[in-house]
Amino acid sequence: MSRSIIVLPDDSAKPILEAIANAAKSIRIKMFIFSDPSLLQAVITAQHRGVDVRIMLNPERRDGEKENHASRKTLVEAGVHVIDSNPQFDLTHEKSMVIDDETAFVQSLNWETKNLTVTRDYAVVTSHKHEVEEVAQCFDADWNRTKFNPGDHSHLIWCIGNGRQRIGQFIDQSKHSLWLQNERYQDPVIIEHLIRAHGRGVKIHIMARPPDKLKKAKLIEGVSGLRSLQDLGVKIHKLKHIKLHAKLLMADDNLAIVGSINLAPGSFDSRRELAIQVSDEHITRRIHKTLQEDWANSHPLDLSDEGLMAELKKDDPNVQEDLGITAKHLIHK
């Protein structure tokens, strides 16, 4: 039994393609966005050589955009079994794969070319029997539209389910350091846990996407949470050399959570999400090295009134009102 880590874009799609090529009996894939040509061809080739390939695709975003329509058509025409993800959830953001009931991939990346080539993303590959079984059981439940309840002693982190509690506990148990890479910091409960961690002396490093990348409807909570942390002295940076898509937490340099979960209420309360906690030394060592390199290639995020006005005014004419910025900080051009 073992686990390994894939770091993207460094490792490319090769480990995923090799796993699909080596599948002997079955492949289960649950994906938010699936459009990369090389991965599409890989699963079609597997189906044609007799592997039982089943794929669940999120049918559309909340705004109605159908990103998987063309890919689904391609897969179905090739004979691959494809259905929409479970309608019980607002959307399925989980990105997972199970090979031959023996290996599971728990990922932050979508299977689109940009997540393989230009964004910071991670995937944990596990052959631990109980973890593989849990991913497979959830897939089968969602496929058959039946209830999935991993129970109080779940090995993995699920939303809707134990996600907020498990991540809050992870933060609370940190002793000296926390590293976070996430697109969104909007959940007030998670922000509270981070504030308490800072208060007891934990050194927190946050890497986030800049506010202009947030949807307007999510701007207020996204900015206010980060500003509250920054006001306390928490360091918040944005990457310079690469785009951020990861959903990762690392505590005390020896424990990490990797998966699909954004730190936002929607992820915890209405979406199907999946993450895994790992402590394998070879994995945490690689993650820590990557975080150190990313931090060295980042710079502080300007969340001041002036900085937010300069960055957001062009996209949100009401940013002063939306974020409660006082008139003395207005920028006249």
C-alpha cells in the first residue's frame, strides 16, 4: 500500500495517462471539467480495448454554462458510458479517478489542458484499500443516485459531509505553521479557525488569487476574509510565475490536505467535493518544497483601500459601496 503526489504543471499529464493506459478492468472518473484531448483519447482507447470506463461529468455551472457538452458527445460516440453527476448537489466539483478498484486519484485539477500546463495543482494517488474503496463507493452511489454516507470515521474528507469539521480540526491542531493555497477564502467558520490559529502563535502563509479574479457576487466575503487576516498580520501573497488553482493546506510541514475543496460556503454546504489528508514523508517533503518555491515567486497581495480601488474599479463601478471603502481613499484619475 502506498501513496504518491503529482505536482502540476511540473509533472505534466504523464502519470495520469500512464495509469489509464495500464488499467486492466475498470476506470471510474468523476470530473467537473473534462476537455483535454490527450485524456479524452486515453479513456476512449481504454474503452476500446475492453476496459469498463464509466464517467460522471458535471452538466453545467451555476450560471448555466455547459462546459462538458462537446467532450460528452465525443465520449458517447466512442462508446464510453457517460452520465451527468448526481443532481442532489448544486454541482459536482470533485475530481477523482479509480483504476481497477486498486488505485484512486484525489485531485485539485480539472482535466482541461490549462490545469495540466499552466496552473499550480496537485493530485494524491493512493492504493490504500480503505481510501480506494471509499472513493469507489461514493462514485457508485452517485452513479446509481443512492445515498452515500461515509460515517463518522471516514478516511477521506467529503462535502457535503465532514468537510468543514475536518478542515477546521486540521487548522486547530496545527502547532507552529500553516500554509494555504486556495482560490477562495470566503467561509466565515474557516476564517475564524485561521484567526484563532494566528492568535495562538501559528505562523500562517496564504497564497490566494487576486480579488479581480473573484466573481462579483463573491467579492465581498472573499475580500473581507482576507483583509481581516491581513489586518492581524497574516502574510497573504499572489503567485507571479504561475496561476493558482490548487486547494491545499499544510500544517507543521508534515501534514497536508489535497483535494477539490474551495474554502467557501458553497463548497461545504451544497457541492460534491473530495479531499485527502496525508502525512507520508515523501509527499509532505515535496509539497513543502513546492510551497517554498511558490512563496519565493510571489509578492504581497495589495488589499488596501487604494489597492482594491485601483484593481477593481474598472470591473465593478460600485466597488466603493460594495466593500465599504471610505471617500478619503478614492482614487481620482
